[in-house]
Amino acid sequence: MTVASPTAPQEAGIRTDTAAARRALRNQRIAEVLSAWSLAGPALVLLVVLFFLPVLSVFAIALTDWQFGASTLSFVGLANFREVVADQGFRASLANTLLYVVIVVPGTIVLGLAIALLIESGKSCRAFYRAIHFLPFMATLTAMAIAWEALLHPTIGLVNQTLAGLGLPSANWLRDENTVLPILAMIGIWQNLGYAMVLFLAGLKAIPQDFYDAADIDGADLWFDRLRTVTLPMLGPVAMFVFIVVALKAFETFDTVQVLTQGGPGHASEMLLYTLYRESFEYLRTGYGASVAVVFLFIVVALTLVQARVMDKRVHYQ
Amino acid sequence: MSISATHGLGSPAAITRHAILLITGAVILVPFVWMISLSIKPPGEIFRASFSFWPEHFFGIENYTRALTEAPLPQYMLNGVIVCGLIVVAQVAVCAPAAYALAKLDFPGKNLMFALVLVALILPHEVLSLPLFILGYQIGILNTYAALIFPYVVSPFGIFLFRQFFKTIPDDVVHAARLDGLSELAIVWRIMVPMSLPAIIAFGIFSVVGHWNSLFWPLIAVRDQSLMPPPLGIMAFKNEEAGNDYGPLMAASTVVVAPLIIAFIAAQRWFVEGLTAGSTK
């Protein structure tokens, strides 16, 4: 709906408007378009310079053998992509990222949903519980990663002290290639579950009370019956949505890898964004880094398009 | 969710609810508690196997003093405030007029521009880092405040969110403002923005929290310690000076995390709204 002045009612009876009036009207319209563009123009220029030219250049750079600082470069076609696909390091990075996502997404959704249901099942202390569980999502992850490192310290960390106290085996969690990725995933769940929780809480609020009343009449007396017949089916679209946004966040994990493991030991905790960073900015293999960026872009865009379809469905569903 | 009469505060179900949520909440808080606990302990107690939260010898003054003086921590915090502040001001200044044009004006190219906003919305920013780094290098602003700020001066999400809000403001309001002789730019700042304050605040929180916590781009954009925002600064502190000196390191971490936590506790509803607004894009 726009408020631009209408181009005058062109009723057949009105013959009073002269050429001058028409010209004035056209001038007014031109002035309007100019003022609209003067408002939207700066944003458009910045979008082009800071988003669209860069994304096009990533594709272009990915097709060259350029190294940052070198004065020459040549077109190498898809050679970088062939190298990326064949590279053991990149394969490990992709596999690690997928495994990480496969742990973090269900873990975050199940815990986030369970906590949201528990909070919503009573009236007292709702804001308090919500605040506590949401805290990690907004705490600076770089700083909290350092706290996690202290917790996971092989000798003085609380985790190993507790395990030793209980007579259970302990480990050097961040230096052992078998435990490092699950531990990073656990930190990922810790960070994101509050986010999933608030999204589910919003979804729960949107379920009409009528549905529960109807379920009551149908004999769904138990909490579990109401959960099974009303709550979970109605949360389906929200759950799909949470699934995608948490998956996107998991794919974009960088801080914990950079601070805690630097991808090690070996390649055991290397993930896509860390590979992208290291190849592009530490090894300055610019062309190679750009092709990693392209692969990453395709994954994220594919997920986002799935999200867009889900959101479309949700609109129709309600 | 219907609560039957038996579900009073003392009922078994209510007690179970509180018990579970207190336990999960406690587990969630463990890293925060451990961080604060180590930040007030002397080295001797940190390296002794013990569970106590409170130290035998309170060493908080020493640790926090070292954190604030050995690393340029106040400088990091100031950098964070400057960078986040300039980014959010620039974003609102650029996005609000554009959002108004998209919501309330008619001009050729409008649909194309909105399509560009939607495409920019799904681009992960890390993918753009390489060309933005090269751009920053070409115009010679790497390793300055400008390098930390320039990639973010326009926010596709900001344009999108403000446009949604501006569309809900009745057209009559705009007509009336025009009759009063307000220019289009004045309508943006004196009518649309004040009437959309909840959206502006939510976006502001979303932006500030995101950039205060961000490590990826600052790691690329600046090298000088005097320019580092808090996450990058604390990483440098860990790598170079503190190493295994946990007391000051945890004190520094606490100082970095504290401002957002305090703001969050003070304005919980706004934070939840702002940070989840980002997901409804």
C-alpha cells in the first residue's frame, strides 16, 4: 500500500485541467520519485558495495590462483574446487561440521522444547527460569569459551574433579581427538538451547486455549494426552523453523574452535568457518579460501531456502 | 496451557517442575559460576583440587587489578562501546529512510530494491569477509576503527524489520504530516521512527549484542591491541600474557561478559524480543 499522491482522478467529466496543471502534476510526481530515491539511495549503494559486489567477487576469486599480495593471478577454472574436494583437511572439516550439526541440532531442540514445556506448565517464576536458560545465548562466547576451558582443564577443571570424585574415568577433553568434537557440540547446545526455548515459548503462547478445551472435552485429561494431541502437533511448524535456525547457527560455529582448539588435535575439531578463516587470512591462499567460502555459501543458502518454504507453509497452515 | 485446580504451588507436579528447572538452570550456570569463582581465587587455590566456590583467601582485588592493568581491558571495553555505538547509529540512519521509502512511497525500482534486501538478508557475512578485507586494504583503512565498522553500516535485516513496522502505521498519519508541511526526511525521523520505537529498540539490542560478541571480523580487520573489541582483546590476553594464569584471565572474562548480562537482567523482555526478532527474518 503506497501513499504516493494519486495521479489525479481522470474522470471524463473533468475537462478543467489544463496543460499547465498536468505539467505541475508531473513535476510533483518527479519530485516524489526523487525524494524516494534520495531516501533509499544511500542504503542501495551500500548494499551493492558491501554485499553484492563482494559476493560476486568471491565467485570470481574462487576461479583464480590469486594469493593475497601477489601482483599476478591467472584464471584456473574449477581447479580450486577440485583441490578443495580432494583435500583431506577440507573433507575432515566438512565431516566435522556435519557431525557437529547432527549433535547440536537435536540436542538443542529436545532440551529447548522440554524446558519451554516445563516453564509453560506452571505460572510461577516463569521470567526467572527463562532468564537463566537464556543467559548463555547472549554472553560473549569468546569469554565463556575461556571459562569452559578452565572447567574442562585435565587436572584442575571441575569436570574431571567431579568425575574423579565419583570414581569415573576422566579425559583431556579438548586435546583428545575422540572427545573434542562432542565437547564443542555440548558447548554449542549449552549456548543455543535458551534460544530454542524462547522460540518454543512464543509458539506455545500462540496455541489457542480452545484447542485444549476441546481436547479436555474429548477426554484428554492427562497432561501427556494434551501434549500428544494438541501441543506437539501445533508446534510442528515452529519446530521446523527452530530446526533450520539452529542448524544455521551450528554451521556458522567459529569462536569456540578459534579460542579452544584451533581445529586440533590434528584436524579433529576443524570446522568450515575455521577452515575458511585460516586458508584466507592466515595462509593467504586467497583463491582456495574463496572456493571454501563458495561451498559454505551454498550450504547456508540451501538451508535458508528450506526455511523460506517452511515459513510459507506455516503461513498457510494457520 | 490449562492448569487444573490441583496444580497449586505445593502440588507434586509443581514441585517436580521447580526441581527440574532449578537443576537444569544450575547446570546452565556452572560455567558462569566457575568463571567468577576462579576470578577471586589466588593461584594456589586454583591449582588445588577443591570444589569450594568461595576462596579461603579472597584474591579478587589482585586478579581484577591485574586484568584491568596488564591487558588494556578498559581500552577493549571502550573500543567495544565505540564500535557498537557507531554501527547501530549508522544502521538506523541508513536503514530507516530506506525502509520508509519501501513502505510508504512509490518509485520505479522499488520492487527490485526490496528483492535485493531479501537476497542480502540470506548472505552469511563471513562469506563476504575476503572481498571486504581486500576492499578495506585498497582504501587503506585496515587496522582502524573504520575497518571494524564499515561492513555493517547498512543492515538488510534493519531495512526489512523497519519496513514491516512502518507499513503498520496508517497512511493517514503520513498524509497529515505532509499537510503540516513536513519533508519526507522529517516524516521519517519525527513520525515513523518515534512511532516504531519498539522495533528500533529491538533492532538496537540485536545489533549491539551481535557486534559486542563478534570475534570473526575483528580478528581479520585489526591487529593493534589499542583497537581490539572485547572478544578479540580477551583472546589476545589469553594467548600472549595470561596463558595459564587463570585468576586474571577469568577476571577479564567476567568483565567482558558483565555489561550485557547486567543489561539483560535489567531489561529481559526487550532482550528476548530483540534477539529473537533476528530469527523471524
